[in-house]
Amino acid sequence: MLSHFCAATPALFILWIIMAQVAGQEDREKTTALKDLLSRIDLDELMKKDEPPFTFPKTLEEFEYAFNEYGQLRHIKTGEPFVFNAREDLHRWNQKRYEALGEIITQYVYELLEKKCNMTKEILPVDATDDEPTGFIYLSPDALSNPSKLLVLIQGCGVVRAGQWARRLIINQDLNSGTQIPFIERAMQEGYGVMVLNPNENYLEVEKLTKSPLPSPTETSDEPAEKRERKDDKEGKKKKEFYEKYRNPQRETETERIPIRENGSSEEHVLYVWDHFVSKAAAKNVFIMAHSYGGLSFVELMNQRELEVKNKVCAVALTDSAHNIWLQETTKSTQDWMQEHCRNWVSSPEPLDIPLEPMMPDCPRVSAGTERHELTSWMSFDSIFRFFSEFHAKEGEEAEETSNSVTTRSGSHKNKHQDL
């Protein structure tokens, strides 16, 4: 009995090894199949499976929000501030909803510029044809005719449009901190003409036309068309069933951008507005306020029109400017002029207007009294107008001194002529 068992042991051992190998092979195949399956599943797309449709309200009223007497956005029924996470675990949908609200806010601010500030829209380019993309800026009634002072406002980059400093502040804080309305009203009260630039309106976005793919070399083979179609249908059905099983994402419309002539970037826009509007304005003293990337666009303007800017611009207020005199290769004369005529209010924990260490030899840096980049313009509001007033007073004194000097010289020449 024992001998039979001993004789059978090697055979059993071999059988056990074979079974283990087969099992291992099956496990490997299962693992490979699982890896292949996981590789085909886009987890981001999988999360979109249960998204609601991307259809959002078209007005503030339909959103059930309104601005209260303090300029704060509040829910009409609850009085609560705007809630970003309207639906948990649906970040993409929440973001799309936020962007839809942002577009409504943009139109709302345009209405404020036109109705509250009495500004008019000027189409760009000035010689635009009916079939080309256009942008626009806003002008006060006396922007081009005011003989004394003109204020030019330039915002930063991003989704913000004319009249806005920061969409986030408009939605989450209030209109005063997020829009340029307070600056426009204050400027008008103090006798400025005003131009509101729109440096992010650079293109027209249109739906992209889908092109039929060209047949591949394999599709032009000698294989019968009917057989090839049945094969394609079968493979297509399999792929569709697979993807529908694991994901059902909403497809976003593909778009393409058609640039606005001579206004395809913030830098181009600022240069274009200078050439066609600011340089032709009657004001003897032009004041510029530029936030973030707007500061970079202003410095680029100086690179392109240095002598014109020096002759016409009195002072420049920057807020957390993104300019860089080294990367933008400004001249020494530009840097010297900026030292004299510019001031940059930057985000800092220091109190408002406290001088800060210079980072570059261009313009003095002072604290904006806040560490939040988007708040630097609003927090510097009074300081900026005080800065402008000081420069305007200085320009007036210099003009008076020049006039007196000319008068004195004229009188001296007259006396000498009489004596002679």
C-alpha cells in the first residue's frame, strides 16, 4: 500500500504543478484583462456619468439672485451669498454654473456703465466691416473733448471684461470692490474724462465645423465594401456598448477663435486704443490706472510709444502689476520716467501706503494694505486719487512757473526795446 502511494506521489506532484500553472495562467489572464479594462476607463469621464445637463439660467432673476442695496449678490429667497457647490461631487457642473453666472454678471456691469455712468460703447476696430469680429471700449461723454484731465482704466487678464477688476469679488463680495464703477464715478466728480478699456475681448468664439476624416490606407484596400462596413459596424457597436456601460459624459461643443483685428491680445488692444483714442484726446494731462497684467500692457505701450507717452501721460497708478522691465527690455530712459511718474500698490501684509523695498529700478512700490491680489485696486482707491491730485497740482505749478517765466522774459525784452 505504501509502495503504491510512494509510486503515485510524483505523478500527483506533477499534476498539482500543472494545475497550479493553469490557475496561475488564468489569474494572469484575469489580471491582464482587468488592467486593460481599467486603462480604457477615464476616471474623470466616469465621474461625469451622472452630471445634470449644462443648461443654466440666462438672467439673474432666473438664477434667483439679485444685488442688494450694498451691492452684494444675494439669493432672492434665502438672502444667502452665492454658493459655488450647489451639487456635491459635481465640480465640473458647479464650475460651468459659475461661468454661466459670470457671463450674466458681465452683461450686468455693461448695463451699469451705460445707465449709471452714462458711458457709450465705441466699436473696435474703428473701421470694422460688417462681417469681421469686433470688440469695444467705453467712453464718458467728454473722454475725447475734456481739455484738462483723462483717466484710462486697464484691467488684468482672464475672464473679466470692461468695467471689472475681479469677477470673484463681484460675486462673493460686492460691486464696489470688484468693478471699476467707484473709480469712474469719483473721476467724473473730480472733472476727469474716462476711458474704460477692454483688453480681454480679443476674439470671436464660434462652433468648430467637424470635418469628415479622410479614408486611411487600410480602408482603401481590396476588401469588399460590404464586408468592411459590417466589420466597422460590429467594432463600432462593441466600442459603443463598452463605453456606454462605464461612462456617459456630456460632450462639450468644440469651438475655434477668430481674433479681432489689431486687438488680438491685451498688449495689441492697449496700443490700438492709444493710437486711435488716447493720443487724439484733448486732455493735457492723461492719468492711467492699470491692474495686474494691465501693468505689463502699459509698459509694452511705453516700449512702442515712449516719447508720446512721456509727452501726454502725467501719472500712472499700478496695482500688483505683472510687468517686468528686464523681460520686456525697457530702456533706461523709460525706467527713469517710471521712477518719477509711476507708483505700484502691491499685495502686502504692511499697512496701506507703507513704502516697500524696490524689486527693480522702475517705479516705487507701496503696500496696498491687503495680501489679496484681486483686492489691491479697491484697497488703494483713495490713495490712487490722492496720488493723481498731487501730480496734477504739480503739473499746474510747473505750467504756471513756465508761463510766468515766459511773461518775465517778454517784459524784459519789451523794456530793453523801449530803452533802445
